[in-house]
Amino acid sequence: MIQNQMPVEFNIEYDEINVLLSSAELSGPDIENLEKIRKKSKELEKQSLTSTEYQSSTLDALNKAIHLHGGPIIELGVYKGGLSCQLCYLSKQHDRDIYIIDVSSEYIEMARQQIIDQGLLHSKVHFFVGNLCTFFEEHNFQLLPPCMIVVDGDHSYFGVREDLCNILFHTPDVPVVVLHDFGLRYDNSTRRAENNVSGAILDITGDTNALIPIGFLGDGTKRDDCYFQKGYPEGVILFPSLLKPAVFSVAYSYCAAASQKFLVKKHKTEHTNLYNELQQQKEHNALLCSHLSRSRWIKTGRRIGFLKWIGKFLNT
């Protein structure tokens, strides 16, 4: 649990999660099995790039949510499946559907293979290649909202904003949303300008009254071309039920505008495809007419030639 020293003030302590969800605790065997899964992932060199503290908090929150809500689990952004395997384990223990989503078919396949290698694949594990927007176009959770959504996908400001708006619009009753890389920053000027997970989250939520910090606390130490800003947590847990109604209005407006742009783009694409089809049909018809015309001339020429031959025959 993260305490003090944070530039962003969080008003909810992690212990309050027991009140917000349930007081259910992971059993001893579950904890041991989850540790074995992490060890196996490391041996396969497919471990999660998140900290053990972050993973433990995520799984603890999931276990509490599962005992309170009957919906499925959704994971967005899988990398090589290190966390996916642990989520699959709990989904199997509690007989829940789990949807594993990534825009990369390569990462989806790597996650699938690791889940198989760890003996965790079951009939309620579903894979989806795409983003949340396309996923929600094909899946409706109005009757049974997810019990948890784990987000670790697009780290750009607009990508995080889009994901969060889609979650709040399509699944407003989801009890828990876990978001990784809250304090992630980059040295590269272009990536630094584009990537701002915390900025997108705070711009949507308006404040931190619905957030709990999890994972390690950033100290500014550089790792390759990135670092976690000093005083910012690795990740946060969002409780949509604590958000102000205006936040959902923002999400609705954003998704409505995005949907309109999608329909316009789709209409333009369909119009272009129809135009291309008509052009191809015209070319085909012109070619056919040319062929038929040529055939007629050939046939006519043959008839004329035959009549000339008959005339010559009669004259003799």
C-alpha cells in the first residue's frame, strides 16, 4: 500500500477496498498457486512487466470483486500473458468468463500459448484481437457487467482517454477498473508528449476521490528510456461508483462523437467501395461490348465471305 510523499493526493486508503467490495481474502493454496504461475512465467521468459506488489493488489481486488459481482473479467493489453495466466487461474477457480484483448495478434498468440503451457486454458477463456471500441461493438454487458477490467494497453493520453471513456460508457456498473503505468514517463521528447496515463485518468475522473494507488511508488530512477515520476504510483484502482455523474456524461459525449466519426468514415468507405465496384463494372461492360462487337464483325465478315463464294459458284 502506498502512503504519503505523492504530488497527487489520494483520499482512499487501500484497506477501504474491503468496504467498497468485500472482505474476501485469497486462500493460502490460491496464493501458493499464483506464486507458482509467476515462477513458471519467469522460467518461460514471459513474466508480467508489472511489479509483484501491483499484481498482488490486482488479484486481491479481483478476488473481492468476484465474491460480490457475477460478471466476467476483462483484460486489455496482455504483452506475453504473465498477468493473463493469473487472471485465468482465478477465473477458473470461480467459473467466470475472461476476455483477453490486445491490438497485437502476436501478443494474443503468445499469451494463449503461455496459458496453454501453464495448463490454465478452459472453456471460458476468450481471446479478442482489437481495441476496446471494436470489442464493445461485438459484446454487450448491459445485463451482466464485468466484475473487473484490467487496463494496460495504449499508454498515450488519447488512447487512455478513449479506453476509459469506452469503459464508463459501455460498462458504467463495473465495480473495479485497474489501470497500470499511472506515473510512467519517457525521456524521448515525442513519447513524453504523447504518453500521459495519469493526465488522461485525472482529466476524465476530475479528481482522485474514486482512486486507490497500488504497486510501487515512483522515485524517478531511469530504466532504459523511461521512468516513474517521483511520488507517483505504479498503478491505480478506479471505483466508478464513486465518480460524479458529470464524468459519465463526458464519457457518453466522447463515445457519441467517436461513434459519429466512425459512421461518417464507414459511410465514406462504403461510398468509395461502391464507386470502385461501379467503375469495375463499367470497365467489364466496356470489355464485354468490345468483345461482342468484335464477334459480330467476325460473324458478319464470315457471312459476306460465304455469299461471295456462293456468287462465284453460281456464275460458273
